[in-house]
Amino acid sequence: MNRLTRGRGLLFGGDYNPEQWPEHVWAEDVELMKAAGVNLVTVGVFSWARIEPEPGARDFGWLDRVMDLMAGAEIAVDLATPTASPPPWLGRRWPRTLPVDESGHRLWYGSRNQWCPSSPVYRERALAIVTDLADRYAGHPALALWHVGNEYGQFCHCDDSAAAFRGWLQHRYGDLDALNEAWGTTFWSQRYSEWAEVVTPRRAPYMINPTQSLDWQRFCSDALLACYRAERDVLRERTPDTPVTTNFMGLFKPVDYWSWAVEEDVVSNDCYPEPGDPLSPARTALTHDLMRGLGRGRPWLLMEQSAGAVNWRPHNLPKPPGQLRLESLQAVARGADGSCYFQWRASRFGAERFHSAMLPHAGPDTRLHAEVRAHGQELRKLASVAGQAVPARVAMVFCWESWWALEERGRPSDRLNAADQLLAYYVPLWERGVSVDVVPPSAELSGYALVVVPNLFLVSDRDAAALTDYVRGGGVLVVGPFSGVVDPRAHIRTGRFPSPLREVLGASGEEWQPVSGEVRCRWADGAEFTAHTWTELMAAEGAEAVAEFAGSGRPAVLRHRFGQGVAWYVATIPEPAALADLTARALADADVRGAVPDGARLPPGVEAVRRGDVLFLLNHGAEPATVPVPEPAEDLLTGAVADGLITLAPRAVAALRPHG
């Protein structure tokens, strides 16, 4: 990101689709972009049919003119490879490039994403156009970033995919005996005697083998990653000094972003908060922290967000005045060095004609575009924030493979979900202004005072041992329910659970017991709280039962001094207030405080996060809020000096740097 922000400051702009407009509109676009402070546009995401109108033909003339226009206006281009949406001619001439669903139905062109990741023909045609694109624009003064594909996530069950899946399995397991053992094929007479019998987990009369399904999800993520890598390698060969990215989609289940992020020069994300969701501010903050974690703490790029309403929800609420700015600055506060939108100019036609844009249908003399212009200008005041880190003493562990394995059919309850658990444990930290790094189970944890594991259903022996060693060395660990249940093959770990974490937790269980309603629990001091959905029959083995299921004497929350540290285990799903109480106790064990003085609680709806030496305060609430500040500080956005207290209007933001 430093290469992109050097001389530009924070990046601001969005997707630009000039091929949708007459050429005389382009000059107006450029002038309006300059007035709005736009310094980065993404071009060409869905332009394959325009560049290659028929097989082998090339029409770069229009794109040459767009690139030259941007260079003349000193607007950088994030140039996309157009391979996310092939032209109709590809599917008509080569139907096997089209994806097949789990029922065996081939999906057709007329939308987007109509391609099979394992299709040799698709890959050949995609690499051909990417090669020509790279050769054409290598060295162009507007080219600042490559954008490979778009929102990878599709899958395919065709015969080509089945063959590729078998190849992936042969590489993973070596032979059929190892595959049969890993998949547990003695169950339901599923043993395979020839590789040709192995297919993708297509629609079947009943539940699919869970390990087959887990390996399929691993394969699908890897197959898409192979497509990305192939394009990226072409671009790197021809333009070694131009960074490469592709846009993630937050907590997107189909793709393991931990394996993808290391292949990118810049982590970028598309984020579309739901205006009607009361947890949206915390949910969005969690997504931003995940992006920062994927980049191992480096700044990242918010590639897409909406300026107003989207078009793909059943009921699309608009953003109230000030929300555009608030959400953009939330991303900057949590490590984004760029804040971009889909899209620059609202489309007149096509499936996204009702999606908002920086320049709406009604034109530039509108409330929305005035907000865009004002925000683009004020981002220049935060240029010094670019490149700065977001320090965190708390880590939250999240694993895609565990997510996949947890949510297979046939488990004790479909109501215990990984993403819900992640958010539930994140919210009380967010409410206290405690910064969090989201990390994989394999992360180095020694630099954190507190590590939270909301759910780790699947865990390797190595990662479980690392968590144990972390506590032994003085760390504080919080583990949520139904963790440590299966190994990487999705086989149940027999014995009392969670067997690989039993030593560090000082406790073990014998039975998972979902419940139909609420259950009463009691802290050791007698205070009561409720829990729901899930309970476990646990026994303390050195741990202290700090909360019990009322009337049963069974532990609900346990705390164990182990080595030089402390481990907590939560055998249920507590109500939010109780989880906030538990979080406060764990923070006290770890001696971690939030961003405001003396561990003070933030007013409801107020977010506090430090980036470098700047304290960002964001009021997501509908009422003014007064917040203590640790020292006299200047608001970089307004120039005002806050001393002791600052009052934020609804949807207001302050960026406070120590003054004097």
C-alpha cells in the first residue's frame, strides 16, 4: 500500500465503467472526479466482451483513451482483468466452460460468474486476454494496481471439476487406502475401489460424508486460488513493480482467505453494511479487523462499499446523511489506506441499475454527490494516517476450515454457528474500545495479552499445543463452546472433550446438550444471567467454576490458572450482558484496557480505536454522546482541540492527535 499512497495520501474513488456510457460523458466524469478528490478508479472489471468481441479479436482503443484520460487527470487506475464474466460466445462455443450445480444442471450465460474454475478452455482463454492486457498497459502512467477477477466464490460439479478434485485428493492422500481411511468410508458402505468412483459431493438422497464435503470445500477454494495465481503470475512477469490484488467479501464462507491473502500484494475487501441491522457497526468493525489480520497488520484497501442503498436486498434502506462518511472513516480508523465505492456513476441499465453510486442518476447537484465531494476533500486531512498501524493486545482466532466442518449437517444443533459466535465475543470488546487482531489458529500468539477463541470445532494437535503453550507462558485464553471436537479429517476426538485442550482448560465434558429455550445460570457471587441454545455437561479438573447452571451444580463457565497464565472455558451461549461481564473479567486477568482513559465504558453506539497516534471516535448512535479523551488533542478533521471531554453529534467522527 505504501507504493499506492505515496504522494497521494489516502485513496478515494470507486469502480468506473466507462464502457456503459457514450464517450462524451467521460470528460465530464473526469472533471467531477477531480472536484471530488478522486485519486483511484477501478476500470475494466466486466469488460471482457468489449475487449474481445469475438474469439481472438482485440479492441483496446476505447480502453487506451480511458487510461490516457486518467493519466492526464493524475487519477490512478486499478486495472482489472475482465475474467469474472466471460462473453456469451465462450459459453455458446464451449459449453463445458459453463458451471454445473450439485444437481447436475448446467448454468447458462446471461448473468455473471458463468465459468468453471477447472475448465481448461476457460483458463486458456482467460490467460490469453490477461497476457494481452498486461502487454498493452505495462508502463502506462495511469496503471497503479492490478485487480484480478472479481469476488471469487463460485464452484462447479462438472466432469472436469470431478477430475480436478480427484487430482487434488491424490496429491493430498497419495492412494485410495489413505483416502478411505480419512473419509471413514466404512460408514454407509462408501469405500472406494477405483479413483474413477470418486466424484464431487453432488446431490444425494441423504447427508453427504462430512469429510468428503470438507475436502470439497478445501478443493473449491484452492481451485479458485489457482485461477487467481495463474493470472497474477502473468501480471507479475510483465509488470513486476505493479502490485496485485483481488477483492475479498468479508466473512465469506466459500473461500479460505487465510490461504489467499499471502498471495496478494494488497488485501482489499468489499463491504456492504445493512443499515437496518443494530449490530452493523460492530459487525463491520470485525470485518475490517479481519482484513487487517489477513494482511498481517498491514494497511488494506476498502475496494467497494455503497454510497447509499444497494439493489440486491429484498428491502434496500438508504443511508441517512452522514452515514457515507461515518462508514468510510470507520474503515480508515481500522487500517484502510483507501476508501472506494461501487460505483462512480449509477448505471442506467442492467441488473444493478438501482444500486447507488457516487454520482447518482439525478446528477451532481444532489445531496449524495455533495457528501461525496466533501468527504473526498476531507480525506486529504488524514494523509498522515496512511501507513500507520492499529496496535492490538487482543487476538481473536478464526479458522475457515473449522467453520466449514462445524456447519455440516448432522451435528447436535444447527443453531450454533461460527460467524455468530465470532461476532458475539467481538461485540463486548468493541463496546469497550479494545482493538482486536483476527488471526488464524497457526498465528504466533506470544505478543498478545488475551486470546479469544469463540469456536474452534476443528483443531490440529499442533495448534492446540500452541494454545496450551501460550497460556503456560503467561497468556490469558478464552475458549467458547463446542471447540476441540474434531481433528483435521473431521473425525471426532474420542474421550472427554475438548481432549486436545483438556490440560490447559482444567476441565472436561462428556455430553453436548442443546436446549430449546433459555437456561438460568449463576455467577459464584450469586448474580444470575441467562444462556440459550447450547449447554455442555462439564466437570472441573483443577479449574474453578465461576458460573453454574442454576439448580444443577454443573459448571457453565470455568477459569483455570495454568502455568503463568489463565484459561477460561464457556460451556454455553451466554446472553450479551453476561458475555460482556465475562469479557471484563478476562480483560482484567490480561491487564488490557480500552482506548479511553482508565478503562471507562464508552457510551452506547460509540466506537473508539487508535491508529498510530490518532484516536478515532465514531458515534454510530442516534443521540449526541460525550466521551472522555486521555489528553488534550486536536481533531484532524475540524482543527478543534478537545481537552478532557468531547461531544459527538449523531454519526459524527473525531480523529484526535495529541496537541501541544
